[in-house]
Amino acid sequence: MRCLAICQDELLIKVLDEILLASFEIEFLVDSPALARRLGDAGVHITAADLKRKDTYLKADISPSTCVIVQDTGKRGLKKVLDNIRDAGGTLIYVLGVGISASADREDEIKSAFPDVSYLAMAELFGGPLLTEFGRSLTRARVQQYQRYFADADRVLILLHNDPDPDAMASGLALRNLLRRTKTTAIIGALQNVTRPENLRMANLLDIHVETIAAGDLQTFDRIAMVDVQPHYFTGLIDRVDLVIDHHPEQQGYSAVYKDIRSDYGSTCTILTEHLRAVDANISERTATAMLYAIKSDTLFFNRQANRVDLEAFSFLYPLSDAALIRKMEGAEITMERLAFVMKATEHGRLEEQVFCAFLGELPREDFIPYVADFFLQLEDVKWTIIAGLVNGSFVVSVRNLGYSRNAGEFVRKVFGALGSAGGHRAMAKAVVPVESYRTRFGEPTGEAVTAGLLEQALQFLHEGNAAEKDKKGRDREREPAIPRT
């Protein structure tokens, strides 16, 4: 994300460079060539120019998504600078009041002349608050851009992954809200519909209709958006999409007009909460309830892949939601059908070096595989679970770990990435491979052979990681200066 700062004070430039450099591509404009040379030699991206000329800002290539920060020195020339920035295409403009200029009267004066400009007192904005304010402005600009892009479309599809989970369904509701559409003008759809009992319960209680879409129907929509999934998941069926919003690691091999992918977030609904807040959208109790339940579900109530932003989204949505309905949706997830596959994994699985592997054979539904993986991760001596099964002609693998060892997503990409869809986070991952591709690479997928193969691949992956870590520690020790004897 790009930020252009128009400043005159060397200390302020150094402070902003320190605060913003980790999150923004920040550049500075000054009117002093000597200051530009001095700070440029120190590594600051800085240019000297005439700040009162419009072509200075045209040459700076300002766009509507560029954050522009202007230091208020208290002089009369500020209004001319702001006019030139707006004429050059700037819309996200912040005036920083520093020292004597940061007064309420000065703020009122600037705001009356430029209502769209934000006036900020530097004393209040060190660190987090400054980044939060700029981040929200960038999100607002991004949302407004895709809102305009979707506005003139007659038929919109919000596409979810197969057998959608709470995060996918709730994200679909949230995006339909952001696009200001109804269920007739923006269809929430999936190629394979909801099957898991707890997800069906959510869809029924919240009246979420996920329409089953045939692959041939995709061409009938004017715009296609994806939430909680990226085009690679559909294995070549879609190579171009209008909007992608997802919290899984970013994949290559497709084009998108707009995308917002944040793999450090625990839930796609957390991203969409920020989108809704950025444009001050009204959030119904139904949508808030769905999103809150989704954040709880995807992060295992903040025990998996969650961070500060997930907690902030949860805190924002909680008072807007129906807590009693969430308790009803959560219900009991243990069924006799699921217990049967837990027993099968107990009987045929193998546990070595705190890694549990099991092959469940043919399955009527995919959800049994991650359920068994989550179940066995609760055992005292288990730190990794790798559960596989055959579902509708695909070899499906779910991987879980405690999150502080090697990366589960790296494991499935290494073993299965060349054969099908494979990816995930540090603590959870998934691979879906056509059975024929699996058979060609590994042989016939039969019980003991699959279990033994998965276990061997997992232990090799973990041992390689341990060896690399030991080697790194050894090199670090070699670089440490010797302690002189006394």
C-alpha cells in the first residue's frame, strides 16, 4: 500500500518513516534539496520539488487509493497544496497538525474548506492509532471501488467452496449486504451444497439459502465474487473472477479485478467485518449472528489461527448478534455416524512419534475426515493428525497439528501440490486429489498402504525440519564470539 507524505520537518519525516515503513510503501516530498539529499543518503525515499505546483503531484502518480499525508505548518500555503493534491487525483488526504498548528480552531478551519480531508493531531497518533486510521481508509477505498464495479450488474454470483462451512456462508451474507443486493439479485451459490449436520443447522436457523450451481451456469452471471475460497480450488474451472475475499494463503494462476486476501486472519468474516465497518454499513442481527458464529467456528473459539483483529471483530459483532441462537446452532456435534468413523480410525490408525495417521476408506461425505482429524488431536500423546478418505472419486486428506511445530500447509503442498488442490495454514491443511492421480503416483489407495505412506511422509517432513533447525542453531553458535578465559 502506497503512502505519500508532504513534510518540511526532518524529525517528523523520521518519525513517520519509522512508524509507517513496515506497513506502507512510503515516499516523502519536501521543498528543500539539501534536506532531500541528507535523508536520501540515510535511506529515506524522498524527493525535493515545488510543493505549490500541481504538476509536482501529477508526477508523484497519486491515485485514489494513495494515502496522502500533509504536514500543517500553520502557514497560508496549505490550502493551495490541498487543492493541487485533489486536482491530481488524491482522495485519501490527511492533514497532520504538529505543535502549535494542531488546535481545534485550525482543525475547524481546514474542515470547513475541505470537508473530505481528515485532520489529525500528531501527538495523538504515534504507533497503532495512526496505522489503524490509515488502514481503515484504505479498506474503505477498496470497498467503494468494488461496490461501484458491481453496481450495474444484473446477475451476481457469490460463489462458496464445496460443502460450505459457517465462515463461507456468513461471508456470503456479509458481501451481499456490502453490495446492497437481495437474494434474487445476488445469489449465494456452491457447486456442491451444504451436508454437515451443524452447518445445515446454521443454514436452517438463519434461513441462509445456498443455491447449487452447475459449472455450465457460471457463464450466465454478469459478475462473480468468491468468499473464503480462491479460483485454484476449482481446478481449472475458473481462471478469472471479479472479486476474491479470503483468509487462506494466496494462490497463483488466476486473475481478479479486485481481491483482499489476508492469510494472517483467522476467518474471512473478520475481513468482511472490517469492510462493513469501513463504509458504516448497517448490519442486521441475522448477519451479525452468522458472522460471529463463523469467527468462533473457524478459530475454534480463538484456539486456532486467531489474532487481535479476530478478537476485535468478535467484540464488535457480539452486541449486534443473537447469543441464544448461537448457542442453539452450536448444539452437540457428536453423532453415531461420526463415532463409527472414529472407531474405524482407532482400529486401523497408527501412532508414531506423536503423529496419528488413519485411512477411512470410502466415505459418503467429506466432513467425516476433518472431524476425525480434530477428534484425535485432543489425545494426550498426539501432536499431528493426518486423516484420509475417498469421497466422490477424490482422495481427500485433512491435517491438523498444535500449531507450534512445522507448517501443515507446507506438508500437503509438498506431498500433494502437484496432483491436485493442496494448501492451508500452520495448524490445519487439506488436500483434494483425483483418485487416478493418487493411484499413478502412490499406487492403489488401500487401507494399510495409505496409512503407512502418510505416516512415512509426515515423519520424513518433520525430521527434515528438525535437522534444518539443528543446523541453523549450529551455525548461530559458530558465529557467536568466543568468551575469553579469565
